[in-house]
Amino acid sequence: MYFVIAFFTVTFVGALISARTLCGYNDISPWWKVAVFVLLWTVWAMPAVLGGLRTKGWLEGPVYNTLALGGYFLFGFAFLLLMLLLFRDFVWAVSYGLAKLSGHASAGWSPVNTAALTKANLITLALALLLSLYALYEGVKTPRVREIVIETSKTDREIKILQINDMHIDRSKPVKWFADMVDLANAQEADLIVLPGDIIDDRMEAVLPQAGELKRLKSRYGVYFSPGNHEFYNGLVEIQWYLQKAGFVWLSENGRNVEGLPLYIAGMPDGPRQRTQTQYPHLLRNADPEAYKILLAHNPTRAREYLGQGFDLQLSAHTHGGQIFPFHLPVRLANNFLSGLYELPEGKLYISRGAGYWGPPMRLLAPSDMTLIRLLPAADSLNRG
């Protein structure tokens, strides 16, 4: 009930502010003003509408896919439009106020001048559309491969680990998109592939064609999976059964030594237990003391606690790097971290921005990626120096 009230409030306020700014001060019919508000409110409510349609199964196949892509794009456009309007009006009001204090203000460019406001609104609408189209391109393109190097004395050879997360496989995304991701992943010829969650974001039976592409993932020492919050939302048992049948190593509050490599991989799911437990000694119960210890933990929030148990490296996801600016700041505040490699006193934390998207098919100042982690012997740094 609280979520419904909060969602109603946010969508209403977002639509009201946008409509008020765009046409509230213009000499047009009140009916047009109401129509603009209703249209904007409908767009703001698209996530709830689409979520309801998916849950009920009233629309399936290409019809739902097209509606989802268009609806979420419009929602993203409405969000960017609101952010631009708020930023514009703040800068405009402050600069005009300063100009008045200095005696250089022009009435023609007053924030309440109808003609000036109309021109500013048209420019803002155009800019919001251009930004939305660019963000759409960044959201749906094949992710890039980001490479990082980590040195350790616990290995005497290079080990290549490919991290893929936040694909958010759902019925509205085309099979080819995931096929291209898998082709790119296999081209890296990694020693092992790790998937720290939010890979499946729909009922398993609804995404069998898309999820089937995951079976083509290849690495020398296997594919390791630890669930994220969206696996819990969409039927964890069915997802686990499917991925284990596909040959993936399922890690959920457990770990294992990688045969043939000086590595120990454990997984901590992003579920209810993860949010309440504070001690995790069982995660390292079977670890080789000499092995380089890696934890797959979808949510990075408790990285210091997890690393403090004795892990060398935590690989996380969940944040999407903010996905759409200016979400970067609240995402950073909510999760303690945003993206990239962090050198913490307890160990190293790496957060990938993710290979896909959630909600709007858009990314702005947070490009998608999968990460090739090159684990090198520490002595290599001396040789290169």
C-alpha cells in the first residue's frame, strides 16, 4: 500500500511540474492544459501499466514487446524532460535574479515572460528528445568490454575472468541482442566467466529463447552464477534449475575451489538473508588457504563486511552505474558505491555497470559493459618496470 501511495505521488508530482512549466503560464485553453497533464501522467505511470500487463499476461509476443519498448522510452523521456526543466528554471531564476541586483536584467528574458518561456520550452523539449534518443542508442547497443588489471602474489600465471551482470533478460528484449553479447563474451577466451546476478528478469518459461543463448557461454574452467534481487522476484527455484541444467555452477551462500587454478569462488545472493545476516564464516569454510579468494555479491552495499571475512576481491553489480544521469548520486548514496574498482582497507571491490538495462531502454553517462579482469602475478609488475 505504501508503494502504491508513493508511486501515485511521484508520478502525479512529476507530471504536474512538467505540465505546469510547459503550458501553465501560456494563454491556451484550460482543456489543453489538462490534456497535457493527463498525457504526461500516463507516460509517468507506464512502468506500473506495463508491469500489470506482464503480470496478467494480457498481451504477449510482439505486441507487448513493442509497447514495452515504446512505453519505457517515453517514461525515460518524461524523466529527462523534468530534470532539464528543473535545472533550466533554477539556472534561469538565479541568473535573472543576479542580473536584477546588478541592474542589467532584461524584461524580455524574465522567467515569467510568456514569449521567452515559450521559446525556452521548445528548446528544452528538443534537447530532451535528443538526449533521450542518444540514451536509447547507448542503452540498446552491444556493451563494450572493459579491462582491468589486478596483481597478486597468489598466482604464478595470468588468469582471465570475464564478469557479466545485469543483462536483465526479459520477454521484451530481442534474442539477437543476447546472442551478440554471448558472441562478444566468447571472443574474450576467458579462463572462467562469472555472473553476479540480475541475469534473468522474467518468468523462466517466458524467456526460454533469450535465456537459451546463455548455454553458448564458453570458458576453460566453467561459468559461475550467484543470484541477484531480480532472480528472487521472478522465481528463484525455476531459474536455478534451468541454469544448473545448463552447466552453470550455482553459488548461493557457498563456494568452491576452482580445480586447476589457485582460485576460490563464493557467492552471496542479494535476497532477504543477505540483508539481515552480519557474519559469513561459512562462505570460506572449504577454501584453500593459499587460493585467491573471490566473492560474487550482487549488491555491493556490505562490501566491507564481506571482504572482512577474508576475501581478496568482491565482484558486484546492481547499481548500473546510475544508468541514467542524474541518478548517479542517489544510487551512490543508496549503495555506498557506484561503479569501477575500489581499493578498500579490507580488500578490493569491483562493480560493473552491467551489460543490459532495467526499465527505460536507456543509458546516459553510464555506458553498459562486461569486464575482463586480468589477474596477474605480482612479479609481472617488477618485470614490466
